[in-house]
Amino acid sequence: MITISKNAVEAYLEQRKESGPVCAYVYDLDHLKQHAETIKQSLPAFCELYYAVKANPDLELLSTLEPIVDGFEVASIGEINKIDGISKKPMLFGGPAKKDHEMLEAMERNVDYVNVESLHELNRMAYLAQQEQVKLPVLLRVNLSTNVSDSHIRMSGVPTQFGIDERDVPNVIVKALSYEKIEIKGFHFHAMSNNLDAAAHLRFVEMCMKKARSWRKEFALEAPIIDIGGGIGINYWDTSNPFDWDTLARELKEFEQETIDENLTLFLEIGRYMTAGCGSYVSEVLDVKTNHGEHFAVLRGGSHHLRLPAAWKMSHPFRVHSVEGWKYPFERPGIKDAEVTVAGELCTPNDVLVGKEFVSELRAGDIMVFEYAGAYGWTISHHDFLSHPHPEQVYVMNGLVYIR
Ligand SMILES: Cc1ncc(COP(=O)(O)O)c(C=O)c1O
């Protein structure tokens, strides 16, 4: 179970030297290391743990994860460069819109696996691999015909731009086998985002294994890799009721003997579940006011730093760090035992991080701590809208606070 370390934020606030309102991402690297090690140790030997860099490509986080994970899922040359700089571990290059120059660079860098997202992409890869005289190890990314879960966002089992329609996979296999410079290493099934149901995830794994087996058999393929992608969720709506990782890990062990017998390896490419819990976004309340009978707190920060709640139209989990000092000679605005909407510093009513949630007390000068902000937080946000200064990036490790 993910637990959030409160101490990293408090350690930063104690040591903070900058004047002006607080605005920072605080990453607890001890927490990340421990969480990643727990995930890795809980997985059976036939599973390989990849980190999906897109969830948070911060170099401090990548360096913390590097000794623990088996490899990295990358989706651009920028991500390949980051991993190249810190690791010799395998890279798997995915993404639905690969450019020729990206594929060529992936070949040059000996990226270990490349996802094939369509027949046309396969043809282009084969063409370029032939030109370069390299054999390209590929995973065929499948868009399954069946819907697999109630997860927040689905990439597969529904019409999307991702992967090869399951019904077309046999034709693509035939084509791939006709290319001398293409080697089918397996199948890639990443299908969902923020799934909160461990039982549904297991059903999905079973389905992936069944499909991969049938194609291996039909075409006498070795293809030892079944990549089930990521998609393990964070329960932002009720953090006391998290995804049941222990059940998933325990039940995966049930597949151990058959996978050994069949020489199969399961890849997991985990993003959100890996890094969400190590990061908090902290932002000072500048004002508390009442409009049309509703209470609003306004922050030095907002959705340009943490876009996720606005994008998903949800309240981000938070706690209030109370600050007792008040520097002005006039009244301190605040509310008690009331619902509040927490907005940011942008000039749009969409800049909301929390909508009508209860607080026992919230005053100007207090600090809002948005937990579970370590994945798809800073990296997916529109940082420069309105040209406000960026938040500090803060790392806490062994009780030491580093500020960038
Ligand atoms: C191909 C692929 N693998 C893995 C992931 C990571 O997913 P998550 O962060 O839900 O674990 C993503 C996220 O979009 C992805 O596109």
C-alpha cells in the first residue's frame, strides 16, 4: 500500500530560505526508493519491472529508480537521451507517432525493443532496418477487441489511435515474418490508465496471455515477451482505499509455472503507481473570499503546475499545513468548518485544484499540500501560461533537503 510521507514537506518548509509565498514540488526520494523496492520484491521472477518515464521524467527520480527497475519504457528521443545518460538497462521505445529519424536513432542507440503500432509503422521500420542493416526487435502493440476494465482512461478495447486492431494482428504477423530485419519479440497490450480494480487487472493479464499464446502457437513464434503495460491506479477520490497491489502480485505468482514451462516473460511498465506517492505539490494560500455564497481560496500556483485535477475534473487529495504567523496589521481572511473551492493564480475559472471540499480551517498564509502529485503532475502541466515563476523543485533524501 502506498503511504505518503508527511515529513518531507515539513522538512522542506522548515529549511526554506526563500522569501515570498511558498510554491514547490517536494519529492521524497527515500519514499520512492522504498516503494519501488517493495514493488520489485513482490513480483515473481517471470515478471520484469519497467518504469514508464512519461509519468515523471525528473532525473533525480530516474536515478533513484535506476538501480531497482529492470528497464525503462520511453516514448521520445528526449526520454531516450535521459535514460542513456544514467543507465545501461534495457529501453523499450513506444508511442503512436514515431518519426523516421526517431526509429533510426533508436536503432543506432541499440534500444532493446520497439513497439509496432500499425502495419504502416511496421513497413517503415522494416524499410529503415534494411537500409541500416540491423535486425530490429519489436513488440506488436495490440488494441484488444474486448473492453477490459472500468479504468479512467482506456487505450484499448475501444476505438483509439493506439495499437493494431486485434483482428488485424494475424496479417501484421505474416507481414513481419516476411521481413528479414524484423524480429517479433512479443506482444504489447498497454490498455488502460488509473485502473483501481486488482481483480479486473488480473482478468486483463489472463486475456493478454491467452491472446499471445494463441498467436505464438498459430505462427510458431518464439515471441517470449508479453507486455501488459501500466495502468495501475491511484485512488485520488478515496486515498484510504488504494489499488490492492498485494493481491495483484500474489495472484501473478499463480502463473509462474506455466510461464516457466512456456518460456514467457511478463513486462510491466508502471508509471503512475510508481511515482505518484513520492511527490507533493505545495502552494501557499494568498486569499480566502466568498462569492455568490461560495468560499474560494486562491493559491500562489495552480493548474499550470498541477494540471491533473483540472484535466480530470476532480478534487486533488490535499491536506492543510497551518501557518500561525501573520505579517499584516489587518485582518487575516479565513474560513472554518466549511466547503471551499481552491483555485490558482491563472485568469480562468478552469484553474481549480479542489472543488467544494470540506476544511476545518483554511486561512490566507496557510499552505495547501497536494499529495499523490509525483506522477503526471508537473510534466503534463502548461508551465508558462501567464509567465508566473515556476515552483521550486525540492528533493528530500536521508533527511537532507535539496532545492533546484
Ligand atoms: C505504452 C505505455 N506504457 C506504460 C504507460 C504507463 O501507464 P501508467 O502511468 O498508467 O502506469 C503508459 C502511459 O500512458 C503508456 O502509454
